[in-house]
Amino acid sequence: MISRSKHRSTVEVCSDCGASDPTWASINRGLLLCAECCSVHRSMGRHISHVKSLRQGSWPPSLLALVQSLTAQNVNSIWEHSLLDTSAPKHLRKKTQPKDPLHPIKSEFILAKHLRLAYVLKARRDEPPSELGRQLHSAVRSSSLDTAMRLLAQGADPNYYNQEKGSACLHVACRAGQPAQAELLVAWGADPNTRDSSGNTPADCARQGGHTELAERVTELVYEATDRMIVFLTGERPAHAAGRHFMVPRAHDTHEMTDVAKAARGKLQLLPNHLFEELVMDIYDEIDRRETEAIWQSEASGLERCGVAFLPVNPALSAPRNQGRQKLARLSAPELAALLRDVLLDATRRQRLATLHPRTPGGHLNPLLSASHLKHMSQMSDDEPLYDSVASDDDYAALTPIDLDMTNIHPRTAEAVSSTYNPSLPNDQTDSKRTQSPTTLNAPEHEIETLKKELDNRDSTITELKNQLKNLQTIVEQLTKENSVLKTTSSIDDDQSMTSQTSISESGVLEGKFPERGRSLETDQLTLSEEVDVRQNAKPQRPVSMYEAREGPKNNWQVTKHQNCSDPTLQEVVYSLRVASEEVQAACATPASLDRVRAAAYELARATKLLVTRAHPS
């Protein structure tokens, strides 16, 4: 890293007002700025202009070379194109001077120049957005940074994918060995982890072209988000060349984690990947804001009249997310450090899970954080309030955090965290559909057809199980009625003669109501009569009826009558039904898989069908 700019030219001036000795730079604009103009750039927000101190900022060599090259190629003429047009009226070609007041003269000019793009050469209306992307795809192979900047300013997509070439713009720049072009594309939101038609990342393309330093720099850009957090906490950077991409610093305090902290970590682990990505990007921006603010305050001399908004609202983000960014800005240093440790821990966990996930044919694993997620167009109207209400901590249940061993974790380089932020301005082509690479296409049609067939089969199985369940309910109702009739009969006088007559009459009633059960009742009555004879011989003084309880309570009558059935086949069917019923109860009582429950239900339905078929022979 280079701590400050070296070998600076003596003729450098502010690109907005012409003041000498600029001390700040706008990376995505490629401009040098004085402190006064920089205050307006900061008030516009990082999504418009990403400013960095030339004197105290920590600059990667390739990024500093990019700013110097853009200044040397006079890219300011791109942002002031109409001001340089001699055919335009003079009142439309007026530029601010160093002695002009900051408000409103300088601020209005800067807002028109960078926020509204009033002086940029507009692209042809009849020219499709893909044409700008195609030109950018061709321009990044050379060192013409001004051409690439002009196309980006006109609305070219930095992630444009050329279907014919099978590569994105960043692949072309890395394969051609153009580090400045690669830095410019990433500064405008290009994804450093995207893949070409051969499955190569930009870092792979740089290595294949023999550009080792560029490959290492692209790898650093892939892990820029987590690296920035680690540097903010410890001042150290992971050794990416050695394959170590994550470092989770330990907490300095020795206090045991509180329940609130455990609950917060559990909520963080529950976030889906896209929300976790947004949180990491917001934290990355907050770290950059705090570091820039610290440098800004250290240069406080003469800056009393250069007021800067606390945290500019990004209209491209939703209202709750803008509110969340302000909550991050209000965190104290210890609170932010604790959050960073939890985020790094969870990022490592998610990255390890991503590397263990099998690759799909014709596709690749998406990185944990991708630059393709960095553009979020706001869906709120101007009439809506600026901030919406967000869920409080009481709206979520506390969960036990997952303990993760941070030793020996070496995720693959290709599946990493990317933090590049898209600073491109809102324009007419922002909402246009981008040309997608083959890796983002849907699954093959035959796989979709297979899944549809499998779903249809499962639907038919569910329908069949529902029908079997209805049959079982009908049988249960019939058995319940029989049981109630038998209980009513057993309460009659124990007189043997009366009981016998009642038994005969009740048998006739049962046969009339349930003719399908007649055969089993007759068999059961014969078996019970034999038992009555044995008991009468043993205890002649005690009257016995066929419905009298014998030797203590028995099981359900329906189960008992089949146990005494003399038909071996029917006994086997009843046994199968009992086993299937117990299996269903066991499967439902335990956290078993859905397949086990489905199989048990199917066996129960099959046994019931056999029982019904046996009881109702065709």
C-alpha cells in the first residue's frame, strides 16, 4: 500500500473550480478535488462520488495509478463536454472559479455536473444500451481510459457480457493485462468474481495471460469487503497469496457472551444471503465513511464553512435500508467492532458452506457477495415518507448461535466475498435488462420436465393417501357405532336367559345394520360360547354371558374379535394393519423424514384395503 500520492505534478488543479493543490480525489470520476468541492461531493453520497484523501488515504498502487492516468488523459473533459463546446452560448459555458462562494455557486455547479450530468455528452437515443456495452467490451483491451470512462458516463454496463466472445469486460481487461482498466471497471461496479463461458474468473484470465500481479490484485478485490473490516479491527490484511482469506479477531474483553449478544448472533445467522450481502455492503460503506470523516476532521483548518451531510440518503436503496445505514452510523466504536467480528465469523461460515455445495452442470457457485447485487433501484415514490418503520428486536425470537471453529478454514478464492460498490449515476438505461452470461441461465428444459413429472407423481400419491384416509375414517365410524351398541347391550340384566335372548336379538340387529360383519360375528360368537362352557365348568355358581368381562379388561373389541378369528388369512391381514398403524404412530411421534411418514401411511392404506377386500369379497 502507498500511504499517500507521490510524484504529483505541480500543475494539478481542482477539476471543479480550478483551485491549486487539490488534496482529495474522486475515484469513480477520475478527478482531483479541493477541500471545498470535496465537501459537496461527500454531501452527494458515496454512490455518486467516491472520494479519498490524497495525503492521508491508504492507496493500493494500481488504484493510485488509475487516478493519475485519468488525470493525465484529462477525463474531466468528459464531465464538462458541453462547457468546452465553443458553439454553445457563453452563459451555458460558465465554470466556477476558486474565489466563488461555495454556496450556492460552487455547489450548484457541482450538483449539475455530477448529479444531473448536465454537461456530459449524451448517448444517441436510437442506440441500444447493448451497443455501449459492446464498445466498452472492445475498449478495455487497450490503455484508453478516457474512452472507457466516456462509455461508462454515457450508461454502459460494466458487467456487460458478450455472448459471441463468451466473456465480460473484466475478463478482457485482465487477459490483456490492463490493471487500470480493471480498477476502473470494478470502481464502477464490475463483478470481480464473474465467470466466462469457460468457467474462468478474471483472476484466472490474468494468470493465463501471465499477469501475476494483476491476478493477485483482482483476488484482493474479491475479498475487499472482509479485508476492509479486518484492517479496521486489527490493521492487518489476510495473506491471500498463501490461501488465507479470512481472519476473525478475538474480542479483547474476557466477559462471557450475554444472552442479548447470543440472540443477535442467532438473528444474523438466520439472514438469507441477499440480506447478509446488503448488510456487509452497508458496513463497508460505514467503515469508509468513518475513516474519511476522521481524515476530514484532522484537516479542520479552514473547513468551518464546508458543511457535510451526516449520511446522505441513497435514493437507489429502499427506505428501511437507508434507515438501517443511519443506525450503523450511530453505533459506538465497541458496538461496531462487536458487529464486525460477528459478521466476519458468519461470512466465514457461509463461505465454507458455499464451497461445500456441489456445483450444478452448466453453472457455478455464486459468490457469497457479488457486485451484481449492488444496484438496488428504489421502488418508493416521492409521496412516501423517507423512512419506513422497521422491525424491532422484540419481533424476532432469540436463537442459540452456532459455535464455529475458525481454525483451518481456507475457502477457495473463486467463491469469495466481493465488496465493490457501484457508484454509477441513475440514468435512463439503469432499469434496462442486462445481457446475462450463460452461468445465469435457467436449468435445462429436460431437468424442468423431470421435476414437473416428479411433482405430478407426488400429487397423485397425496391424492391416493387422502382417499385412503377417508376410507379409514368411514371404517372407524362404523366400528365406533358397533362398540357403542355392544356397550349398551352389556348393561342389561345379567340373568342368563335374558342375556341369551338379548344376545340373539342384538346379533340379529347387528347383522341387519352391518351385514358385512355378520360372518365375523358368528365366528366370534362360537369362540365365545366355547369359552363360556369352560368357565361354567370352573365356576358353576356364576352366570356367564357372551358379553361379560373375562379375566380383567381386554383390548378394543374390534381387535379382540379378529384375534380370535379362525381364518389365518384374515388374522394375517389384521396383524399387518396393526403393524402399519403402529409404524404411522411412531413416524408421527418422532422428527422423522417425510419419506418415512409417507411410506408408513402407504403401508397402512394397503393393509386397510386388504382388510376391506377380505370383509367384502367381490
